[in-house]
Amino acid sequence: MTKAFWLASTALVAVALATSPAFAGGKTKQDTRDQEIQELKARLEKLEQDNSAEKLAAEDEKIANGARLAKVEQTQDAVQWTFADGRPSVRSGDGRFELAFRGRVQLDWASFMQDQNDFALGYGAPGACAATNVLCDLGSGANFRRVRFGIEGKFFRDFIYELRFDFGGTDVEGNGAINIARVGYVGIPGLRIQAGAMQPIFSLYDSTSSAELTTMERPGIITSVVGNFGGDNSRRGVEVTYQQENMLWDGSNFLISGAFTGNRTTSQGGCQSATHSGGPDDECTQLIGRTALRLWSDGVSNIQIGASGAQTLSLQGQTTVPGSRTMRFRERPEVRVTGERFIDTGDLSADGASLFGYEFGANWENFYVAAEYYNFEVDRPGALTDPEYSGWYVEGEWIFTGENKRYVASGTNNNIAVWRGPSVTSPWSLGGGLGAFSLSGRYSTLDLNFNEGVGAAVAGTNYRGGEQTVTNIGLNWYLNSNLKLMAEYSMVDIQRMGASGVAASSLDAEFDIVQGRMQFTF
């Protein structure tokens, strides 16, 4: 059958080859041109169809790109509101502009437990102490320690700003004053340059926000020096700060900051005195700075060391008036419901002063410990002895609900390389969460004596400002990220030798304080 198939196929091919010339000879030239024209038309139509498809695709892409561009423009113009930690913040869609509203209210109360038997005779005859010395009967009561409102944010991406007013105060509330008014540039990674009314970066405790303090008040050594050395808030000045994480090794955080400051916006600061004479004076000026290095971190636990230094460059007062340029160091017993001070150097004629100190801070999960030591010297004119003073503290906090204090490596304010309070895992609600609880404790001492000696005081040789130690324990309740309640029990010991150096005129005293605070922040 296969052989027959091949024979038949061969026959058909032969017939086709034989007949094909006849058919070809029958096709005219017109028929050939018509066929060619039809083929060209078909090709042209195909090209037109392909070109139309390309145009249509291009048009579709243009429309899509326009829609995407319009969406980007809408996003850039959009305003985004957030309420992280209860703080209202608004941000432009492109992230170039930000504004956050800030507020802080701290209502304090205190009750003083003073026994006249614990006061030396220098305070007055037994039974008549309060009549002869106001320190024998400190006024229990309440006041608003801080009432602050302000805004902060950035503009054109690389610039930051902050404006804040404070209506609180010590003993009595204030009428409102500029607390912060600063503008800064942060366009260079790790670097910040700012100027205005600010709170410079100085010491571990003063760099910690007042809303994040372990105790109600900072230790006596911190509050007694920041004003005299230009480190408190509302200081007119300029500051340069560099901060970088993991710069030296993984887990490290390096900070170095320096500032040139002048007077406060509300007063001359710590260099004016009762003997200040009127007329054209130099402004108080200071150099102040801090450096810190986080040695280790696992993301939760941290260890850090650091140091701070300051130099008073100029003081207020007439150079032609002897004794008009003075410095004065004094301190309250770490409470602000009363403005009374037990230890006080009085006005010291001075040409300047210098300070240097060290810091240590660490947290191991929910345990926290910190300590600082500072020594400062007053440069007195002429042959007068230059006195040296010192102070230190050590404190700890145990958050027994399990949360940990949060380490802050960087920021746009002065709260850098410090610890914040815990992030509350279970905010308090009726029948729900309990919030976070912690126990805190601190021992602090401030020694304003120098060569106090015995017997009569010799002017310009020995200085009897007194020594103060405060031991306190506290209970803190973090209800949520905005509301915090604090209660503290403080034991105060004052030792101050009188001018004659005899026990009858000493100012030694012991008393206790029970105090508390309600704090609301956003």
C-alpha cells in the first residue's frame, strides 16, 4: 500500500508541474499590479493599526502619569494629624513641615514635720523658735510647680523650632514668662546648631525633662549650680551639639555639646546680688557643655558614663565698685512648695567660677540607677581665698510592674542621652489595666562649707554656707502616658556653723517632708 501511495503522489506532482505554466501564462499584468496594490494597502493598514495602538498606549501612559502626579501633589498638600502619647501633632504630606502642641501641668503639695527640739538654739529660744526664725515653721500647702504650654516642630525639613511659656513657680505661681524660644539647624547628620532662649545640655539630671524625673525635684547639687553656671532654662545663647549612635561600636551612643549663654529672659540669672549697682554693666556670660558615651546596650538595658563642665566668663556689676560683682550659692531642701533656703554662702565678691563633674547611669531591664558628682570653685579677687564646694547624689528606681525606663539616644531638644519613664503596658481604667508602679529612692548631699574651721569666722578665709543632706523614698504611679502621680517622704539634715563658730549660734536642723505631685503632660 505504501508503494501505491508514493506512485500516486508522484503522478499528482507531475500533473501539477505540467499544468502550472498554462495558468501562469493566463495571468495578465493588470492582475499582477492589482495584487501588488492590495498587498501594499494591507501593509499600510497594518502599519496604521500598529501606529494607532502605540499612540493609544502612549496616551494611556500620559494619563496614568498625570494621575500619579496629581496624587503626589495632593499628598504633598495633605495635612496629617497624629496623637502619639496624647500630643496633638500636624505634619505636611511631604514631611517638610511639622508642628506639635506641648503642655505640662504639675500640681505639688507638701507638709513639713518640724520639731523645735531638732533645731539648734540659734533658731531662737525653745518654744519661741517660730517667732524668731521663719525656717522653724515652713509653710505647708500646695502650688503649681510648672504650667507650661508651647509648640515645637520643623520647617523646610532642615530647621527646627520651639516656643514655650511657663506660668508655674516656686512657692507662688508666676504671670507667665518665656521659657524656651529657639531655632535650630539639623541639616547635617548628627549635628545641631541652635540659638535663642534655651535650656543648654548640661549634666545627666538637668538634661532629663522635668516630666521624666525619677523624683519630684532634682538633687540639690544640680539645682544649685545650673543657675550660676548658665545651664537653666530661658538662657539666651547659642549651642552646638553632635550626637551619633553606633559611631564607636554597636550599641554605643556618643554625645558632645557646648553652649555660650548669657542672662535669663526673666532675670540676670545666678550672677546678680543685693549689692548689684545700677548702670551699664556687662552681661553674665558662661561656657557650658556635656559629653556622654553609652558603653553598651541590648535594646532594653543600657550603661552610660559622662562628664559636664562650665566656666563663668563675666559677672554682672560695675567694675569700678568694689564687691559689686558677686556670686551666691544657696539651695532649698529639694522641695518647691516653699522658697526658703537653709544653706547659703551669701554674696561672694568674685571674678568668675569654674565647675567640673562626672555622671553614671544604667538600667538593667526594670531596674535603674544613676549618680553624679560635681566640684566647683569661685575665683575671688585679690588675696581672698578661692573656695571650693562640692556635692553628689545616687538614686535608683524599681518599676515593679515590669516595664523599663526608656533610654533616649537623640532628640531635637536638650533631653539627649538620658532616660525617660516607662511605656505603660496596661494603662489604668476602671475594671481594666492598673498602669505602672515604681519605687524610687535617693541620697544627695551639697556641701557649701570651705575651711569652715572652729571659732570665729575669718572674712575671706573660711566660708560657712552649710551642708545639706536629703534622703527620700517615693512611690510613682504611671496611670498612662499622660498622667502620673508621685508621693515622697524626705528626711532633711542641715548642718551650718554660725559666724561665731559656737553651738549656740549654729543653724543645725532636722525635719521631714511629705510631698506629692499630680502631673499631666502631652
